[in-house]
Amino acid sequence: MDKTLYKQTNSYSKTTNKLLILLLSFSLLSCNSKDEVTLLFVGDILLERNVQEEYTTRKTFPWENLKQKFESADYVIGNLEGAVGNEEQQINKTHESPVFAIDSADIAMLHKAGFNSLIIENNHSLDLGIEGKTKTEKILVTNNLGAINFENSPQFIEIKNIILSVVAINLVPSRDSSKNELPSIEIRQKLRLAKKLSNLVVVYVHWGTELLTWPNSQQRQAAKWLIENGADLIIGCHPHVIQEPEIIEGKPVYFSLGNHLFDQKYPITKEGLIAEIKIKNGKVYCSGIKTKVQKNSFYPQLAENLNFNTEPFKYNKKLLTADEYTFKPVSIALSTKTIIQAYKSDKLAWSSHPMHLISITSTQFETDKTVLFTLEKYYSTLDKETNLRPYVYSFDKSGLFALWRGSALAWPMMDALLSPKDNKTLCVLHRGDSFIQLNYSNKSYRTAAYTWNGFGFSGLTDSISDYYCKDVFD
């Protein structure tokens, strides 16, 4: 039986081929003990070149030696290099990097192997352009696999009442020269949302220098920044060789898992590392399983268990709560939106509409009334762009009710947080331009403070803004 149970929504899909939108609630069956969760993370996967030739000509299965191990886990994630399509669809044909064009029929092998989700955020995800990346996502979902990229991060996965969030980022230039940058307001927001709504925040990051067996200085700086901003566990890919895991700021960093299924010729590229994460008794335990390729083959097989002598760490046990409700997130396949489910006494009370959620928190703007404050991303005719909009919701047993529906504040927004000094004052990071004279390239910014007046937000004076909002966005 498939470990991942998908629930179908109504006709919410807006894709051209009208694929059904599927709720990725990921309630999983498992043969593990009731109170233990086992997660497996693997490195780079290639379904092209010599790897494809091997399973095509020999009629063999690449994961035959790992299938039992994968089936014993609750969740398995890997990094898929390339995009579904034909090589003729490649962009920037003068680029020196190889093109990894995946046959759509080969994606089914990943599900057969026991994978639950694939990361499609790396320097080869755009080999065939945006269209290729989008097609890859759709084919993965059609094969009952989660597709995790930067745009739909964080993806929320519930396993035995543990909510895992996965954020995928790429710090290596793609074929079109695009990549994520650190520090980043957008990535900080993704980590903040993941931290608020999940028990364990995992960052899958494409970084580092190819064939270098130790992490470079940029990897170390990035790891420290990611952990400071909410990452609990970092899984690294791209160097194509194993880089030894370390503990940074008390959190495990697997700098590089090396190759999982690849065809590179160097001896050090023929070894890989499976990060094995166990969650039990309120703690997270990290270890590893080394793999090596079979003789005259590119297929991985189990080699040896590795113990990194790392101390287990506690995970976040408290999800977002307000009054008598606990709020859980549900990711939606082929969408960047999230549904919030409210539970009361462990029973589902209601589900929200799909929300393009950037952040969410509970507070009391008024003494006796708890509300949810959210940042959501929508298009507005005011500034003619898709940007952040603040929302305030009241709620009861029937669901959410918008008290403030995304209207703009004084200037275009970059971020917003409640002041830690009183949890009522809204601190907003604004762009330096204005709605009267929009300038999207303006790199300056300003900070302002607002207070809830019962039906909207009123601006406060600069001195109060300085007091309540100083250092909030540092």
C-alpha cells in the first residue's frame, strides 16, 4: 500500500491541463513503532546519460538493494537533478554545464523505489526553462510524489502527529544564472512560517564546490544564517562527494550527501550518504548510512552505518495555538498556497480557504479578543503588483472571518512583525518608494509602526516607531 494518502480537493485547479489539486496531508502508514518517526534524506539523483543507459539496456532496477531500507522508513526525500522533457528544449545552449533531460516515463521508478518527495530546486532544475520545471512538478505529482521547490516552500508533511516542514533553496547559479541569495528577507519569511507551523524545520540546500570534500566558507556562513533564522536540520547537495556532517549552533548540518544515483567517474563520487533521522521520545536523533556503487554499475547499495556521536536535540512540540484551537498547515500540490486547519480537543473543527501565506501569528490587539494576523501575497490594482498584504482574522467554531482584508498601509511592504515589546504594535518594513510614485528597483527601505484601531491600522509617530520597532528586522 502506498505510504502517502492524498486527499482530493474540489475543482480548485487553474493549471492548463486541469490536473486535480491534491492536498499533501501526507498521513502515512508505517511498520515502525507507533511513537517513532524515521526520515531518510539522500543526495543527487540522475536519470540521464549512463544511468539511463544502464537501466534501459540491462532491464534492471536502480534501487533494488535499497528498496527494503526505504520501505522501512516513514518518509524518503531525494534531490532530483534535471527536468522532464527533451534536450532540444534546453535554454542557453552555449552554457558549459551539461543538460539533464529526464524521460517522463522514468519518474515512476522513484515512486516504486519508495521515495515520497523530490527536491526540484538545484542548478539543473531550469535546464529546460520554467516550462520544464513546471512539467517536472506535474509529472511527479501524477506519480504520487511530492515536488518541493523554492516557490512552494515551505512544504508541510504530517507523519504520526509530527509536522515536518521542508524549505528548498539553491545557492548555485542555474542555466539562466538565477539562484537564491543569502541573507534574504524572503527566505527568512519562509523559515519563520515553517517554525511557527511545524515541529521540525528542514532546509534542503544546493550549495558548495563540486568535488571538494570539505565545506567552503560560504557554506559555513550560510549554515549559520539558516540556523539563526529557524532551521533545525540542514541537508546539503551539489558537491557530488560526501562532506562530513557537523553540529553548528547546536543543530546538525549534513554539508553534502554526495551522489545517490549518478554516473561520475571519480572514485570519491561513487560514494553517497543517506541521512537517517529518527524522532522519538521528544528528541531528534541523527546518523548516517554510507552507500557505494555496485561493481560495473552506477546503482547504489548499502555499505556501512555511521554514528557521528551527535547529541540528540529537542524538537518544537508546540504548534500555533489560540484560545482552544491548535492550527495545522496543509500544503497543496501544484500550488504555492496553504490551508490552515483548526483542531479543538484533537478534532478537526474547520479548514480555511487556500492562502498564499507568508506569515501567521496569534495576538490580542484588543484585551478580550484573540485574532490571527497574517501576511499574504496577492495582486492589487493599487500598486499593480503581487506583493505582501496584511490580514487580520477573527475566528470561532465556524471558521475564519476577515476583520482587515489585505488593504495596503502607508508604503509598499517588504515584511511585518508584531513588536516583541507589547505583541500589539505592528512593525512594518517598507520599501523606499511610494504608491504615488512606484519604483520597484528602489533598494532603500523605511520602518514604521502601526496600532490596531478596531477596524484597521493607524500609523504611530516616528519616536514610538523607533522605540517599538528598533532592531526588529535586523
